[in-house]
Amino acid sequence: MRLLPGICAAILILQGPADLARAQQSAATPSQNPGAPAAEEKQRTARETNKQLDQLACGPSHVRLLHHTEEGPQTLPEAPTGKGLIYVIRTKYVGGAAVQAKLGMDGKWVGVNRIGNYFYLEVDPGPHYFCMKTWGTPPGLLSLVIEKGKTYYLRQHITMGGDDLDLLDENDGKQYVAKYHRSSFEEKHDK
């Protein structure tokens, strides 16, 4: 044991002053970008999560929906007692005005809107996964736990970065529904 301090001192004496300074500097200096692996891991995890949500929420890519806008006064339903009611609203925004915005829920397409339209769904309580898709941009994804007897308002919005799907507060949702027209749709079958 007494030999160890002597050996260490001899190694330091034999090592040149420049080597000693480099060794001390590299030991004291952390790597240039210690957060890079963590940031890359976080991005990878976010991409994987979005891919999983896309698979859970969006309908099959081969399904096409034909959209119709219903003109005139609309009768609005009350939230059913055993289910939740969801209004899906496509707000007016110049970007993507001519494009249909499909809504998928739990792996099936459940509706489509054009600009200034809405539709509604009665949904069983519990967790559900939603997807908004337009033309090839990244989908808007949302997961939501539906409570029975409660009304929800989802907004479909096309941005330069892709499709956006978010939850509106009740007052904003009611205002949009009051001034927009109801959508209806049917599945288009290829001949």
C-alpha cells in the first residue's frame, strides 16, 4: 500500500508538463453537448408516440369520404345520458380552404368537414384516440377521455406545419356551431 503513492508520483514526474495540463483540462471539461443524446432520445420517443397514436386513431388510407354541406336551420342534439357528445368543427382559415379534413376515431374514419362546417358524434364513455388528416401533411392527433353526459368541441385547423386538432372550450365551440353549417358524408367506393 505504501508503494502506490510513490508510483503515482513517479508517473506524474515522468509525464511531461504539457501532457499533465491536457489530462487535467480534459478531466475538468465536460463533453461539448451533454444534452444531445437526451434530446435525440426525446425526439425519437415523440416520433414513436405519434406513430402509435396515428395507428390507434386514423382510419385506413384507402377509404375515401364524399362530403355534403347541409344548408338551412339545424336541430342540435342534447348530450345523451349514457354517452358523450362531440362536435367536430372545421374553422374558417384561408390555408387549405378547398381541402376536406377527415376525422378518425379509434382506427375508423367517422366524418369529414370542409371549411366552416361541423358534424357531431355520440361516443361511448372512456378513452378515445382522434386523428385529423388532410392531404399528406402530418396528421393532427389527440387522445381524450370521454365522460357520459358531457359535450366536447374539437377544432380541425390546417396550418403551414400540418394538421391541428385541439379541444375548444364550450363557449367558443357553441359560437362556431351557431354560425357554421352541418356536414354529412358517405363512403366513396371505387368501381
